[in-house]
Amino acid sequence: MTKIKSTVFCDFLKLKNVIENAGFDLEKQVFPVSLACIFSYFLPLRLKFASESFVAYDKEKILGLISLEKDERSSSRFKITRVFLEQNSFDVGKLLVDYVIARYCAMGAVSYQVVVENTKVDLLSLFIDGCGFRKNAQEYVYLVNSNDFINKDNSCLEGFKFYKNIRTSEVCRLYNSNINSYQRHSFSKTKQQFEPLIAYGMSEKTSFSYVLEDEQKGKIYGYFCISTYNNSDYILDFVLDSPFEIYFDDALSFVAKVLNNRTKNWNLYVKIKSYFANYTAFKEYFETKGNSLVKSGSILTKDYLQEIKENNLLKNAKIVFNDITPAFKTGSK
């Protein structure tokens, strides 16, 4: 009989060995789980700050693993970040997905999202046909490395400033206004999602943000969030106003300067999301430069209706969901 339990209650070294021997290609940050993760597991939904993982097992055999985390600072949106399954384990995958959705729905979550590579037909089938997710947008990930900026002059990068949390409302407005109108209800964010984590020092992910600002007008035209798990591989999520795509090259130079101050050798993975109205301009930039397209995936979402009080004039349902990293599936050796 297949059972599911949190990795918080597992022997981590034994679990790691079992999964590796089964042929799973693990990422570095999956194991071991820190004390911070254990502490986060027992917190209520709104206070959780670390990702959580669950395994499906039968006797001593691990059949699959799933990880998920809160979408930024949202207490109702979750991202499925990893899925590891044995070959031909559709039923196990559905069991894991249904389990985590039921668990977090009971705690108050209403929306779930996953990005699945377009080449992973079996995983797409699992989430769409088996678990009721729907395709909502596309995500493209391009690779930029430190060698691309060795001889580049970064001396004149005016307008790029460290992000101050007092500007959350402006950044939130910038982000939402650049989303396609027909997708805005799905991917818009609240200003709380641009605020720092309460338990920032305990989080397994390090993040820092910058803005492109016109100081004379006091307006923000770009927002750039850089995150990393290992201080070597960095992920860039960004939004840039439509008239300011011409500054994208300067923005990457500024990010490269920031990363060079942290470490000598780094890789930057830039995410481009099709729900932004001007995403094609950034795709064309990387295609012209010849940067590698590392992954392209479908952003899949599953959401649940929220009840609205009877005395509310608008008695319709609200639907929300948002961002994530790709999920993977590997076969057994």
C-alpha cells in the first residue's frame, strides 16, 4: 500500500541514498532538510517560509517525491517546484499532487502553479489530464554567464538602484500594469508579495532586488529580483515597462556587475514569461545575442473558488495563482 509522509519525518541520509540508487537526478538543495525547514513545517500557512517535500513509498521503496513552496509572500498561492517519479508512475504522481493540494487547501491555500517543460509530455499529461491543471502561459529560461561580460564597460549604469521596501506599491503597480489584460486576474500580485520575508535569514533561498528609476520624475520603470540557492547559479525575474526595453542590455550589465561583486564565476538564468505584454522583445534580444535557451515550459495553474460574504455587492468568485520553477521527471536506471 502506497503511503505519503513529509521528509521532515524521514531519515534524510537513508532517503537520499534510496532515491539516488533508484536513478533520480537530485538537485543540490533538496537534501538535507535544515532545522529551519522542520520549524517551518509546523507553522501555520501564513507564517511558513521554507519549501516542503513529501515522499510516496511502499514498504522500503521510494516511489516519488514532490516539493512545493509559497509563491513569494502570498499565503494562498503555492508553487510545485520539484517532482521526481519512477518511470510509468502516473498514479503515484497523481496521488502526490492530490495529497499536497488537499493538505494546503485545508490550511487556506486556493491556488497552485507548476512550470513543466514542453518536452515532458508525461508530466504535462499528469497535471492536465490527471490533476485538472490548465495551461495559462509559457516560460522561457535563457542562460547568461560571467564570461559574456568580461570586457564590457559597466561604468555608466545610471538609474539602477537598490530596491527599498517603501516603494512596494509602485513596484506592484508596475508589475501588474505590464501583464496582458486577459491574464491579469491570473498573475497579478499584491504589494505584500514585494515585501521581504519575515524569516529572511532562515530561508534556504537568498534574494535581492533592484529597480530602474527616473530620480527626477520619481518613477520606477523596471524591477529586477535576483535569487540563488548556492551563490553560483542565479535566477533573474524581472519586469520592464514597454517603452524601456532598450535598457534591457544595461540592466543585464548592471546585474552582472552586482554578481561580480559577490563571486567570480556565476551563471545567470533569466526567466521570460509570456503573460507580460512585451515578452517578445526580450526573447528577440537573447536570440540575437545567441544565448542558450535552457528550458521552455508551460505554466500550469489550478485554483479554487473563494466564498464571498452575502453582504458583498460583488457575489462572484475570485481566482488567483502565480510563479514557479520547472518540474522534472527522470526514469529508473
